[in-house]
Amino acid sequence: MVEKRGIIKMTTEQQINALRDELREHNYNYYVLDNATISDYEFDTKLKELQALEEAHPEFYDANSPTLRVGGEVTKNFNTVVHDYRMYSLDNSYSLEDLKDWETRIKKLVDGDVKYTCELKYDGASISLTYENGKLLRAVTRGDGFQGDEVTANIKTIKSVPLQLKGDYPPKFDIRGEIILPFDGFNKMNEERIANGEDPYRNPRNTASGSLKLQDSAEVAKRPLECLLYNLTGENLGVESQFNSLEKARAMGFKVPEAAKLTNSIDEVFEFINHWDTARHDLPYETDGVVVKVNSLFQQDELGYTSKAPRWAMAYKFKAEQVSTKLNTISYQVGRTGAITPVANLEPVELAGTTVKRASLHNADQIAKLDIRVNDTVFVEKGGEIIPKIIAVDVTQRSADSQPTEYIANCPECDTELERIEGEAKHYCPNYNGCEPQVVGRIQHYISRKAMDIEGLGGETVALLVKEGLVSNYSDLYELTVEQLLPLERMAEKSAENLVNGVEASKQIPFENVLFALGIRFVGETVAKKLAKHYKTIDALASATMEDLEQVDEIGIKIAESVVAFFASEENIAMVERLKAFGVQLEISAEKLANQTNKLEGLAFVVSGVFETVSRTELKKLIEDNGGKNASSISSKTNYVIAGDKMGPSKKAKAEKLGVPLITEQEFFNQFSILE
């Protein structure tokens, strides 16, 4: 800054920074606080002044300048980015009784009073924003929860997303939220499309989601998208509760809905839900429920996660919209396990913002229970507002010559006679290796992201490979060559090379993922990890008897029967041997084995409190790596409670009452020679 004859004159850089700060503040006032402090004309004048200065002085470029809100960056391919912190799904509830049951489970696992933060569940596209030193670093879609697509250029055009934070903020953190399209903006977009002779968009949610993947960010900038934030994620955030984190996010400049409320009891949660079940119709956005979260972050940490969702949160879904339509035909689909799923083909009908043409009928019992027949008028709703389902039949509309539905006796694909296992609802096609949908489905499962994660190979390509006779099971993938692939439809040389390289790279995927990829019935991700850890090699697992398997933690008779049946098949054994010959990982790596022992085998631990040497998550991992079991609550089967700071008094009292030893983390390390 230069002073001349008593007048302070700013340098060009200072002038640019001052304009940026001023425009950011005006932007925040207008798009977040909904309180404009200058006219649109004045804002545009200042923005043009800043644009001119930046063009004349490119040395002062700032990736988060307000001038970049207009977009213009073109993204041809959206990079896949692994989330630093997994984006979990939420468990759903559809009644107040569900919430009461959830509260009962919570109170068994944590000490003290439990308060809840209630937030509206907005129906948009989930997003994770990462900030570093107060600046937007990247924006990533939810994807599968483990990784998503980077859409930073498009997100920067959304005016309610701060590019530079205000006040006190952590050095680096993620914040999660929903990209939504308000009704007014959505309606205006459709008016323009209709005026231009174009088809209108179907609903705000899908339009918002589709906007994130537009290649030209200037097109995204034209859409009146908003970003509503609700969850801070990271280390050392400086908050102790969910409600406090919402307040902090708001102070940093994020648009955080004001509807959120801190409640002291489940009864107050019910009051919040009952109010918004009606009041939501006056909101400017789509919302389909209420998210209830345990308020204390310490209690959240105590409760932890299942393999799919946090135990400390529950989504209450408002009653689903229902419509009636005609059931034209019933068709039957064959899944990768051979399970047959009947599907209702409906007269197209609008439901919750989308056109519904099909609905699952689940199984023969469900069809018989509701007496569903072709040509019936049926009532359809979206279960969880996602999957359409038939809930009832309007028998008053049924014709006199209507006949009950006769469930098919043979596979719709290979004509093999169907089987139904006693005690199960579904019918199955037993033609394991000769029924094409089963073959395709198993290979599609094998290549999926949570299994072998084979890049360059998608579901449609798998179907084409099977159709052309290039593969008949997943072990055949490892013999594919570029020359074999090139004649296939839409297969260029680069694509063929990527596919072959992706298959080759899958040989490094760890054993537990391979075991999940094999597609053994009832062996999901969690079970595969338990079996891999217990047996350590595929040969040991293949030799296991029913009795052996049932001794493994949480392995029941159905899983044991399924594993034994899989390895009793000569075709399956041949496939496994081929995978082994190709170099696929069919045993736990030496590196992983080096970190695992049986020191804690047969012992069950409950970990409670705050720890100094390692985090609670790391402590639980140490228990599992050394053969122990983590229990969620104290019982007579608990061998030890590892008590940290702030452990609740009721847990301590329960341990003492049951005679379960309480040990500190240091006593745990010393007694069992952990961390040596």
C-alpha cells in the first residue's frame, strides 16, 4: 500500500484481493443468508472490475476467485477419488416404533443421557467437500461410499458453496451435504425447455444429480443449484456435538438449514417428525424424511458403525406416496445365485417424481398373499421412496374371468425345472454353470468394485464376452488377449489394453476380497473377511467341514452349508485351481500374517472410553489382528473391558456386577504383549 500526499493508494494485488473479499461477502449475504446488501447491478459492476484486473494481471491468479463462479472449465473425464473418510449409508425406519427400538439399542451401548440432533433429510445428490487452509480443495460425489468422482469445477459454480471460509476453521477437513435444486428454479428451467420445444426434466433430484456430471461447468453455472451441508468430518474439528458442528459450519460460511433442532428425548424427536411431516410441503426443496443423530460425538464414537451404516444415526422416512395403475404382465428374472425374482410390468405411472413401469413382486408367497393377478388394478408405492413395490390390489376393479397367478415351474432362461429349498421363499434354477444370466451375474459380481475391482471391464462387456463365447466363468478372464477383444463391438485397441491390464492388476487384490468375489452364497464382505482371517488359505477353507465352519465366530449353519456345497463342486474346484495357477491371491499375504497372531484367540473385549496410546478404532483393530473379538456391549461372555478416560459409570457398574475385569489400555498391552 502506497501513501502519497496523505492519500493511501492500494497496489494492484491489494485492490484485487479487496474486491475478492468484498464480492465473497456479498455472495455469502445473498446466497447463504438470503439478505442482499447491494443491488445486482452493483455486484455485476464490481465483478467485471475484478475480471478486468485479473485478466490484466494473471500473476495474481486465484483458483477460488469469485470470477470463476461463472464456470467455463470443461471436464472430459471425471477422476475417481478415494474418500479420506468413508461416506456411509443410513439405516431407515418407517415408524415411530422403529425409532424406539433404535433408542433402546443405543442406551444399552452408551452411558448417560442421550440427546438427539434432528435434521431434515433433503432429497438431492450427496457430495463431499474437502477444505484445506480455508480454501475449497476438491469436491467428490458419494459414489459407492468408498470412492466417487471428482466434480470440483462444477461445484465451484454453485454460489452457496464457499470457496474461501470465514472465521475459525480446522486446517483440513471434509464436510458432507446435498446438492439440491429448489422447486422455483426447477420449474423455471422447465418453462424455458418447453418454450424451446425440449422435453421437461422429470424431477429436481435427478436433475441436480445429472448436473454434477455435465462436462461444461458453464452449463452447470446456469442452473440454480444449492448446497445444503450437514456433517463435518475429520480430525481435531474443535466440536463436541453434532448440533455444535452445524453451528460451527454455519459460522464458517456454509449454508446449513435452520430447521435442525437439538432434542432432549425421543418424545421430542417425535414432535419434530410430526411437525415436519406436514410442514415439509411448504419447503422450497424436496425432502423425504428426518435424520436423527445421537448428538454427542463421544457417544457416536462409542457406538461406532456396522459394515454399512453408523449405529448413532437413523433416517425416518415419511410415508411413501401411493398411486394405482394396471399390471400388464408378470416376467421373471434370474439372478447370479439362480434366485428367481418375479417382476410386475405396469402401465407407466408418475410416482414421487419419476415414471414407474416395473415393480418387484419378491417371490411366489408374496404374489399368493396379495393374490396379485395379470390385468389387476394395483396400488404401488416406493419402498423407502427408491424401489417401487405393489402393496395391495383393488379387487373391485377385477374382471369376472380373472385367474390366479400360476408361478412358473421352469427357468425362463434355460428351461431347467426350478427348485425351492425348504424354509426359503424364493425358487432357484439349479443349472449353475449352464444358465447364462447366472454365469454373467457371477462374473459381474467378481469384477465389481468391492470384489476384484477390475478397471476397464463393465457389466455390459461381461455379457458380451459370455455371448461371444470368450468366457464361461471368471477364471477365463485371465486368458483374454487384446487380439481376442478387438473384434468386439465398440472395443478400440486402448479399451482392450485397459481391460487386459485391469485383469492382470486384479492378481494383487487381497485374499479376503477374492473370497468375496467367488460369489459363494451367503458369503458377503464381512463373512469373507472372517473366513479369510480364520482359515488363511483357500485350501484350508476348501477342506473345512460343516462342524469346523460352525466353530468360526458368527458363522451359522446356512453359511457353513453353502461353503461346503461350493467346494463340493468339481467345476468350482477347477476354477479355483485355475485362479491359483494364474497368480490370484488365494491366501493371506505374508505381510498381513506378520501383523496377526492368535494371542487373543477365544477372548471377547469391550472397548470403552478415550485412549492415549492409540485411538479406539486402532485398539479394536489390534484386538482383531491378534485373534480376539470386539463385543459391542458387556455381557457374561465378555472376558475384559478395556477402560479409557470418560468411560461411563453404568458400564463400569455392569462390568463389576458381572465380574468382568476392567483393565487400562497399558495393562492390555502389557498383559497380552501387544505392541511389542
